[in-house]
Amino acid sequence: MSETEKTINDQSWDGILKNYLKADNLKEPKEKFVCIGLFIQDKDMDLELEKEDNKYIFSLNITNKLFLKNNGIKAPKDVVGKVLTLKKVLATNPTTKKEVESLRIDHIEIV
């Protein structure tokens, strides 16, 4: 059995289907979430966020990555434990070229 076969479980959906955070999940224009985890693969970066008893995966685009870097997060791992305020915005979908609701990091509470 190869290394790839060991790490991929093609017999179950467990761990594959995740609760991705979308603009529709926010009830208010701005809401706070606690970052409880971080996943990085190649150039992709996902944050595991928690609000009350709900956990979400928030995939960061370049705008949100740069916001973290330019607002006191010295290394990606440093975002874990921080409170992030997310806001709903209209952004252009690069594929469809249409405006869609999206999420931007608006504020980081550095503790």
C-alpha cells in the first residue's frame, strides 16, 4: 500500500465534508468568531472558526490573508486563539464576473 493510499479514506465521507462559512451564515452585517485551528496546504489557508457551539471552516482568499499579515499576525500560526470580526461585503466572483456576497476580516482582537 502506497503512502497516498494510507492517507486517503475512500470508504467514508468522514473528514471530507466540512461546514464552510458563507455570508449566509451571518445573521448580522458583522459577527465575531474565535479561531481555534489552522490548515495550510500549498498556498491555501483555511481557518477553523467557532461561534457559540458551531464550528466552521473559513477559506482565506488573498485579501483576507493580507489583512492578517498587515494587522499584527506575524506568522499564520499566530491567528489561532484570536477573535476575528467578519463582515459581509459584495465582491466580484473571478469565474462568473458577477457580484456575490462574500466575507472579509474586518478586525482582529490581539489578546
